[in-house]
Amino acid sequence: METKPNTKITVLGKTFNTEVERRTYFREELRKKLPELKKMEGFPIGEDEDILNLSDPPYYTACPNPWLNDFIKEWEEEKKELERKSKRTQDSREILPYTNNIIESVNNEIYRSHTYHTKVPHPAISKLYLHYTKPGDIIIDSFAGTGMAGVAARKCDGRDIELTHRFNHEFKELKNIELGERKAILNDLSPIAYNISKTFNSNFNIPELENEISSFRKRLSSIVAHLFTTEIDGVTIPINYTVWTELLLCKSCNSELNYHNLTSDYENNIFTNILTCPNCGTDQKRTEAVPLKETFYDNYIEESVTQLKYDPVLINYSGNKGRKIKVPDFKDKQLALFDESSINDKYVPVDKIIKGDKSSDPYRVGATNIHHFYSPRIRFFLKSYFSLLNLKEFRESRDLLTFILTAILPKLTRMNRFMPKHGSRALVGPMANTLYIPPMYVENNPLDQFDFQAKKIFNAFLTEHPLNAGQVGSATSLPNLADNTIDYVFVDPPFGANIMYSELNQITESWLKLKTNNNREAIENKSQNKSKFEYQDLMLASFKELHRILKPGKYMTVQFSNTSAAVWNTIQNSINQAGFYILNVITNDNTRGGLHAMLGPTAVKQNLIINCFKPNTYDNEGKSPINEVSLIDLTIEILNHLPRIVLRKEKRINIYERTHKILYDKLLTFFVSKGLPVPIDSKKYRDLLIENFIERDGMFFTNEQVQEYDKKKKEHPDFIQLSLLISSEQDGVLWLKNFLVDKALTYQDIQPQWMQALAGVRKGDVIPELATILEENFLKNESGKWYAPDPENEADLDKLRRGRLLRLFEGYKKEIENPRTKIKEVRVEALREGFKQCYQDKDFKTIIAVGDRIPNNLLMEDEVLLQFYDIASSRV
């Protein structure tokens, strides 16, 4: 971090002459606090000195940050100053959920300058900030990853002219957007994620550091450059990369087979998966041949190890007419195998690979320790790099040089695949989200990687911006943040078993000498004994913490990306149980909108953004008496946070969240999540809605809201009836209501369209015949045509249907009287009604008993069943 010379620095009320003086003071203060901080969840695995070396206190600490509340207090005072200077409005405009689908390119310098498993482009997050917050507002991302939420907060200041022009265009419906930096608190469990985040959110004066970085590059080159050269026509030139291949033994004659040479014919452009033994002519796949192993003494760990044998087989270099290749000669192979392991060994991590869900493949090839993921001369390059980093002359640029190194580390491991059949794109990089070491890997020239990455990084960093704050810590416990202090939450959390962060990060984190404490890592992982239920518990704990620290009436946005309906429901259930209301879901799909529309089989095939808010009503955990007035107040608060109208290509679409059924579901969720009895049934709640609110197009509004809706309706008369695929009985009822909205139809008219709309039904779920659903939910006129009932008749039908469903549920209860019986197929709507009745009767044991005997996927993939089951589990 750089400041102007001779400028006093004031941080949290203390003044310093230089940044070095500031860092020294706060690092000593952090040292004193470490014993207490170690008691907090998520404290990383490592030595105190390594934590201090990676910290820039009080802003960023590689452990829980003890100064966060101090920053919040200071930032709240800064808000008042912004208002005095008219840089922040005092009036509070009405904020509704963001309804535009967000499409944002990853083609920006910041996004590309450091790889990580998942990232959200910062302009996408900035859009949400400009919608939900004002200058100076305090934001938290408790699963911060690389810190894009912090970059987005700083980018709201308007200095990025191109980005600001885009924002002004996209927010043209507002009279003016409030430009100005927001403040971000960035938390992540992973030290490597924290370090990337810290660097992105720090200030670097690149011109002042260029000489130091250039000097570092020259010193490093003088030590290692000769190792990455080859001789062409008597001239020594740098190489671009070397290809290493696995060696095998023929399954028939035991002759040595070179996997690369026997499968790659560059002259004839022939590439195959079949190895033909040059000795006996036997054809075989790589998996049919016998791996050739070698045993050698490993100087790093001072013991003998056995690994699959690899040899360098191809060198790529740049000639006068583009890139060329050559077969390595004796000198090339000597250079490739160079590694003076007795020099600076202390810099090379030799930790054992953590046994986990993703560690089987490296163990297969004999890579049991961190240093085995690197070829010999790459190890030498890395320890030379770290030895230079420790020199006093590079102290000021150490953070930036460490960032450059962690950015290139993924390109230096043996996990980089070589696939010659892809021609000019044969370098395909590591296989995503694995620790896979391929049969042919690429050893890149690390100096080229340094130059390439440094150039991108130099163009990415911001200067002279006020800093955010960050820490290494667990999202499940944030005791160093006070209640009701945050203005907005943006999170992009882990989703089930998608990515094993701590396992994959151990390679890079070992070089930082700090590792993730994965005890409370929110993932599904067999090695950590974490199923979907443990994952849900961890996500619930995380959302409860966010609910605690978020101010009442404020919003949370959750980015979701997973192909599992069970994980989607787990996230929804956790959000609901934590006390948030889910308001709407937006995606990159321009044909769908509204929460209910997203719950079909296509919902989890897209990136979803879930908008939620923390209600003011019943913030006393439901201790207030519940009566009709309080139910109306609760409904008003929900309606006040829902969009009035949603447009797609200038046409209106349904806002399903405003329908009676979805409003009642939200009410049900609210009371169940707080462990309260449900004070009203669906029929009486509909009566309450009709008496106190105004209905338009099947949606309910307050008097003020309906005026706005009617006005917009005149401006946009065209209406899109969103298509809905049927994958459950609930989908089927909604589909029929939409289908019959304009006119009554015969069974023969409905049935062909019904069959086309039926999508994949969940295993174990029984969707009744069309005739049954019509009889239970609709009315037939004298002409034998089915039509949607009016509210009064619909309520009577609901009553009759509920009785039938409860009788079905009684049948399920009888089935499980036999302790060996498993119910293979059920009607989910009957389970929903039965679980709801059991909840009302406080018969939690029956919910558990039936839930344990139905197909597990039904329980995990149905948000209502899962919620009742979770509540019952906590009561039994």
C-alpha cells in the first residue's frame, strides 16, 4: 500500500508518519490479540508469524479481525459527513427487489488477473449496490472468495467512466443513481482467497513499484533463466514449455511404452488412444497397460518414495517463423531434472496431501506431498522466488509479488494437461475442481508466466481509494460483528458438493504457510462426514449470522449456481429458517421471472440470484400476540417489498409472489421457522386478502400499489403468460389455472397439451391422473367443460381436497407401522398436508417417522417437506 510522501496517516483515531509505522503498530496489537482470536471459529491453521506476515491490520487480518466494529462505527460517522456535503441523500427512497436479469461479461482486467474456483464479475455486483444501497453504506460478503464484492464497492465511485456510463444507462428509470464508494467487509474461510481479496482491495502505486518489481525480475532471471532454455543450431534460446509423458509397460511383453510418442503423430496429424507395442505389436489402451513405477530417495522428506515414471518428450520454442517443437536431447533432459534440493529447502512446502474426496488421483500417481505437484526445476524456481521475497529490498512490493506468484502457481503444477489432438490449443490447463495429474502434462516457462500475469495485474489495480476491511473466518460465526449494523448483504456461498474448496486450495495455501480450518466449511464432503443435512446446518448457521448483523428492513442477495434441486431447496430452506423472506429470483434467462416460475425442472440449470429481505415485523421472535391486525401488517410488509410490475421485452409477466398461494406459503414459512402455530388456514387467509387488499390478474396489491400497477398496465397492455413445465402436482395445478384462465375447456381439449407439458417427475413422487387433479381443484359446467373456480368455490374445493389428502397420509402412517416398510412412491401433496397437520398437532415424531421412510430425494428436493422435517427434528 502506498501513500504520498510526508503525509500523516490517521487510522481508527491514531495518527502515524508512514505506512510502515502504521503496519508495525497494528501488527503488534494483533499479536497481543491472537490468543483470544484463536478461540473463534475459522481461525486458520498456521504459525503466528505467518498470520502476521499476511495481515495488513487493522484493515485486513489473516484471522478474525478484532477491529471490524471500530470500522463500522467510523463509517457510520462518515455517512453523516457525506450527507452534510450532499454526497448522500437523507431521504430514503422506496427500494424494491431488483428485477432485471443480470448479464455481465467476465472480460475485464480485474476478473482475469487472478484465477479462482468461482468469481462474480464486479460490475454485476456494483449494479446491485447501486440499486440497494447509498454512498457510504456498509456491505458484507461472508463468502467473499477473491473479494469482488469489495472491488464492486470501490467501483461505485464514478471514476471508471465507461462503467459509470453503463450504470447510468441501465438505471435510467431512476432520476439519478447515487455514485460514491460503499464500504465492504470481506470474510472467507480460506487464507488464499483472503490473500487474493486483500490484494485486490488494497492500493498500489504501480509506477513507484515498477523499478522494484523489475529489479526482482532481473534477479530471479539471473538465477533460473538458464534452466528454461534449449540449444537450436548452436544458439541458446528460451523455451515456451516442455511436455512430460507417463511411461508404461506393455501388458503382453513388458516392454517400455512411451505414451506420448505412441499416440501422437504430428507429421501426419494422427492422434489416437491406442498404444501399439513396438516390440510385440500388441494394441492396448493406456488403462490396459501396466504403469511403470520408479522408487527414489526424496531429499525433501528424507525418505524413499514410489511414483509413476514421467519423462520430458517435447520442447516448444519460438523461432523465426512462429512456434516450433523439438525432441529433448541429453542436455535438455539434464536441465529438466535440475533441482538443488539442499538450497533454500525451507521455502518448499512438503506437507502431506489431505486425504479427501479429491485426493485419490494424486495418490494414484504417487504424488503424496505438496512438492510432488511440481517438476524438479519448477520447484527450484519457486524456492528461488521465495528466497528473494524475503530480502529487505523487496519489502514494499512483497504483497504484490506474492499475488503475482499465487496467480501463476496454477500454471506451474503437473496438473496442466497436454492434448496434442487440439493442435494450437493443446495446452488445456488443469481439469477444473480436481487434483488430477494427467498422463501428459505441460511444464510452462515460469518467467514467461510471470511477465504475462504481471502485465495483466498492473492494469487491474486501483489507487488512492479508501480501504475496505477483511478477515479469515467462518461465516457460521461472526461474533466480532455487532447486531443490526450492516446495510446490505451480498453472498455467493459454496453449493453442496460442487467444489471442494479446502482440498483444492491446499496446494496454493501451503506456499503461504496458512491453511483452511475446514471444520465448519459449508460443503457436502464424504471425507469430512458432511452430508446434505450437515451442509444445510452450516448454511443455516451462516444465514442466521447474516440475519443477526443485517439491519431490519434491509436486503440480502444470494448468488446460486448448482444443478441439484436438493441443494437449491436446502439454500431456500436455510434462508427461510434464518428469518429472511425470499422475494424474487432473477437469472440470465429472459423468458422466466418470479420465484414460483423458477421452481420447475429448469430452475437449477441456470445461475440464479435470490433477493431476500429481513423483516421489521415480529422482530421480537414472535412474542407479540398474533391476530388479524398483525397478519395484515405482516402481509403489507411482504407486499411492500415485492415488485409492482415486471416487464420482459416491454410485456408484463406474472408476479407469482403476489398470488394467494405464494403469499400463504410465505406466511406459513414465517410461523413454522419461528416454531409458532399457524394461526390461519388457506381459505381464511384468502378471505383476509380479499377484504383488505385489491386483486388484479390473480395478484394482490395495497391500494397505493394497485394504482401504480393499473397505470403501468395501460402503458404495457401486452401480457406474457409464462410457460411452466409440470414436474410436480403443484406445478400441474398452477399450469391448469393458467391454461383455463380465459375459457372453459373439455378434458379432450386439455389432455394433449397436458401431456406435452409433463416434464421429468421426481423419483418416488406420484402425480395424480389429470382427471383426478381436475376433480379436486376445478369445476365443470353443464357443457362438460372445466373452468377455474371463483374464490368461494375454490375454498370449498380446497377443503374437500385437503380431506382426501389427509386420508392418503393416514394410509402412509399405517404402512410404516411395519418397521421394515419403505414407502417407494407417495403423493407429495398428501405428505405436505399431513406434515402440516402433524405440525399443528405437535406430532413431530410422525413427521420424522414418515420422512425417514419416503425416498430421500423427495425429502431433500421439496422445500416444504424439508422445512417441516427440519423443524420436527429439532423438537424430537
